[in-house]
Amino acid sequence: MTDSPDQRDAKDAARRERKRALARVRYYANRDRILADKRLKYWTDPEYRVRMLAEASKRNRRQDTLRWKYGLSPEAYDRMFKHQHGLCLICWKPFTSTPHVDHDRDSGFVRALFCDNCNIGCGRFFDNPAFLRRAADVMEFFKRHEKRILREPGALKEGARLKTALLDVDISPLLPPKDQLPSFVPSAAELPPRKHRARKAAPAKTVQPAKAQRNQRKKHAKPRRGRRQQGRAHHAARASRPRDSRPVPKRPTKAGTDGDDQLAGAGGARSKGLRQYQE
């Protein structure tokens, strides 16, 4: 008895799943050896390296995000892009950057591809169709009144008045019914102020007179040591020595004179000075 197509498909799916399970077991049992062989082949085989780099460029981060966040494969994403002919489904403009995948936040269903502005706009309106229709009604209402004001004679000459001309328009058709209006509507002056993070006030600096500042600096200044103490010790030792034992400084020699005459002159001057001191 032959199997039906559904049974054959079920058997093929079970067979493929068994092969995948055996391949996973074989891979994790010999993972280190397989990775080492791949690394060696990558650096020794130029064709294999080029092929691996080409495949890695296709598997980018966005494709991984599409798979785990939206459940989309690259083929399904390309199919959505072709169905929309490369246009945003709301503004009908060609995509100039990477399209955004629009999805339902409650059910997770993927709906379409939007441009950046349309995707942000729908998110700001909480993906609520009633809010979007109401926003469209408000825009159409004011556009009609703008055209009516511009058709008036002399309207273009009063440019300053046109900025506030729409404030006189009756907007009651845009408001909810009277029974749904709140009983008390606070004015802009009565609204609570926006909360800001309180900053710590810097401590106030006390201004001291110049003399007090100098005294404070002297009080906290470190005493200077080293050269001053060495100078005091040197002067004390010099004063304790007798004057006869002080060394006589040597005079520099002049160019063009004889060395013996210089020594004799220096010796005579030194002996003359000693005799005067003894007397």
C-alpha cells in the first residue's frame, strides 16, 4: 500500500529532523577540531576565504534582528519590499533609508514597511486609528479655512494678520460633545509647573580681606628648608674661624704677562696684606 502525499511529506520532515539532530550531536562532540580545521582552511585556502567573507557580508545584524524580533526571513522581507514596489505604504515615497517593519505591539503581527517619519508618526499616535482619523480631520479643517482666508481680497498684503487669523475660527466641530467635556479646564497660567531635577546649591564663598588672606596663606604655608639652613650654618662656621685662616681669593691672570711675575706679585700683595693685619 502506497503512502499518501501528506504521509510522505511527514516522513520526509521527520527524516530531516533526525539528520539535523545527529549533525548537532556530531558537531558539539568534535567542535574544537572542526573549528581548528576551519581556521586553518580559512588562512590557507584563498577561494574558501573569499567565499566565507561574501557569506558573512550577507548575514548582517539587521537580518538577525528581523529573524528574532519579527520572525521574518530575508526572503519574506524582500517579498514585502517587492509587493510595495519600494514605496512607503502611507506617504507613497521611495525609501531613502532602511525601511521600518511596522507590527502590532499586542499581537506581534507584521503589517507593512514604513519610512522613518511615518513609523514615528504612527507610534506617537499609539497606533490608534481613531487618533489618526481625528488628526486628518483637524488638518483638513484648518486647510479649508486657510484657503478661504487667502481668497479674500487684500489678504496677501496683511501678512502679520494672517499668522493669527485662524484663532477666530470656530473649532467647536472638532471638540467632543458638551456632555463629554470636562467641567473645569485650567488655563495655561494655572497648570502645575514642570518638575525639574533639583540641583544642589554650591556653598557660598566668604570673601575675606586681603590681610586676612595673606595671614591664612602664611599659616598654612610649609616652612622653606634646605638652602636657608645651609646658608645659616655656613655663615656661623665662617664667623667662628679666625681671620688669618681665611683663604685669600686668587686673582685672575691677565693675558700677555709672565706667570712668574704674576705669582710674585700675588705673593707680595698677600704678604703686604698680612703685615698690615698684624700691625
